[in-house]
Amino acid sequence: MRIVIADQMEEEVVKGISALGEVTYKPADVKGALEEADALIVRSATKVTADLISGAQRLKIVARAGVGLDNVDQAACKAKGIKVLNTPGASSNAVAELAIGLIIGAMRNIQKAHHQMKGGKWEKKTLAGNEIEGKTLGIIGYGRIGALLGNKARALGMHVIAYNPPPRHDDGMVEFVENLDAFLGRADAISLHVPATPQTVNLVCRESIAKMKDGVIIINTSRGEIIDEDALYEAAKSGKVGGAALDVFRKEPYSGKLLELDNVYLTPHLGASTKEAQEKIGAELVRLLKEELGKGL
């Protein structure tokens, strides 16, 4: 079996997949490498388009090492008889934990305090934050990650509400708010956990931000396209948005004007970047490849 791994993977993941066949790792010409490949593995960097797979005569499977499939043209794959798979459960806990960390960091001004001290400043009076206990966390997208985040937030004393049209993960422990405007007006912090679709792109925009509480905290560990970054910049600069923490961006690596603001905290797409998550992703990819390609190894 010939396997192309197009994007950066941890060494142990590559090693595990290499036990299944001949691996081409991060080829300069992915399209050319796919001409004789049986399987393609990507993360978020490579866009699996109709053109990319046009010459892939043997390709049987495209596997996304992660949750979303918005970088994979599923219709184009289906037309060529290619099965599309992902590993949604493997990194869910890692993303939910990062979201918790970002919420606490934003509410307690942790990053701002760190940079002040690194700069030789001791400005304690400027860093008074808020406790998360008793606050309302609004989760947009109550699927695997959203539900895990909800469980963790409740354990920390937060009240959790969710906005998510059916089908949804109803664990019986969350209050679903059916009206988006009502949802936006109730949350002290809003965490985004939806894929990028025509319905969710620019979900956080000038109009929706205007309906949020003054001083709201916005967290995004899903997809950069969900937020209008210009609108967020204006709202964070004015104080309408009290703080934001973003792990994903429309264009990565990110170099935009949100970097100017000390109440906007940025991480470089770290959601699944834990040792434990990568071990789970590697094991799940190996299992899927064995199962789908019938190697019997």
C-alpha cells in the first residue's frame, strides 16, 4: 500500500502509519505523488480539491487527521469512489481543554499580565479580571467538543447554554436556546465549535456582536472563517468585546491587526497539539487504514 502524508505529523504518527506500507511524507508535489497512491492523509493545511485528486487513479481513501472536513471536497471524492474519513473523537478533549484555558486566560488577563512582567512592569491594578464561577458560557455548536467543554465548564461553576440546531448532542445537562439573538444576549463568554459552512461563515460579525453583552469574551477554536476579523478588531478595540482568544484564523500563519490589541489573545492552531491527542490520532488513523484497505496487519 502506498500512502501519502501531505501535512506535518508527529514522528510517532508517521512511524505507526509507515508500518502499513510505503509512505511518502510531505512531498513537494502532492498531486504528482497521488498518481500511484492508495491513501492520502491530511491535516488542515492541504486542501483536497477536485484538481488535486484528478490524476489519482488508485486512491481509495482520504483521511483527515482531525475533526472537520471543510478542507476536503467530499463531492469530488465521492465521484471518484474515494472514501473520506476523519478522527473526530481523537482530539476532542484536547480542544475542549484549550477552550477552558483560553476562557480563564481571557477573563483573568493572564497573558496581558505575563507580557507586562516580561517588560519589567508591575501593574497589578490594571489587571483585575473576572471569575468564571457563576458566569454564563454560551456554546455555539454542541457536538463532541462542545459537550466536553460544557461538562468542564459546569465543573468550574459556570452555567452553560447552547445554540445548535438539530441534530445535536443533547446530553440532558445543557439548556438549549433556540433563538440566536436571545442566546447572544445572555452569554458572558461565547465559545465557537462549528464547521465553516455557508450558514456559519461570519457568524460573529458586526450585527451579531451588537446583540452580545457589553464586555463579552469570545473564544474560537473551530474555524477562522466563523469570525469577521475586522468586526472583532473594532469591537475589541472599543471595549464592546471585553476580550477574545483565538486559536484559528482565516489565513494561517496569522499576521493581521488583531495582534495590536492586548485584550485579544492568539495561539497558533494548537487545538489538537497535545501528546495525548496525537497518540490517539495516530492510533485511529492506523485502525482506519487497516479496516478500509483490508491489509489485515
